Amino acid sequence: MLIPFLCSIFALPYWGIKNKNMYAIVNIAGQQFKVQENTPVFIHRLEANEGDSVNFNEVLLVDDNGSIKVGAPLIAGASVSAKVLSHLKGDKVLIFKKKRRKGYQKLNGHRQYLTKIQIEKITA
């Protein structure tokens, strides 16, 4: 096949090759995230200090090199451990309201508080 060969020459991703990394789908603060080890994730603000280690036990799915475990709804004994890297604020979102022909204009802004975590280990 020519496509994998060209992708290897030009360092392009080839989606026909299975991903060799382990990943999990985790419920963190009411949202579901697909996480892999040693990758940073931005989530809603956690009540933890920078440098602390946190565990998430609500694991919905784990893929370990092609062997998939799906929970009903959670996988028993599975957890994801992460390290809190920093607390920050997200980009500003502007909310603009207007009623035509009435002279009514309202501009509001919002910045979400976020926590940057790095996934350390996935145990299934």
C-alpha cells in the first residue's frame, strides 16, 4: 500500500494503523473526557492545590491496545490518577444582547475558571 509508505516518509498520521496507546473515558465533574497517559487536560476548577495528586473513579470505558472494557455504567476497580499542574482562567466569552429599533444593547463577558491536570496512570 502506498498511503502508509507516504505517511511514514512525510511524518503524517495514518489512521489505518491502530493506536498503541491506552486510553479511557472518564467522568470528571459531570463531563466526560477521553484521556491518555502523560497528556494534559483542561477541566472545570477542582478544589485541589497545585502539585496535588487526584484520583477519578468514574471510568466508563478503557481501551488497552484493542481490548475494550465497557462499564455498565462504570468499570469496577478502574481509576485514573492525575496531577494538578495549574489553575487558570479560560478565554473571554462575550455575550451581546440587542433589541432592534429600541436602542437596547447589553454586553456581558465571562471567563471560566479551569484546572490543568496531567494524566499519570490509568488502571483498569
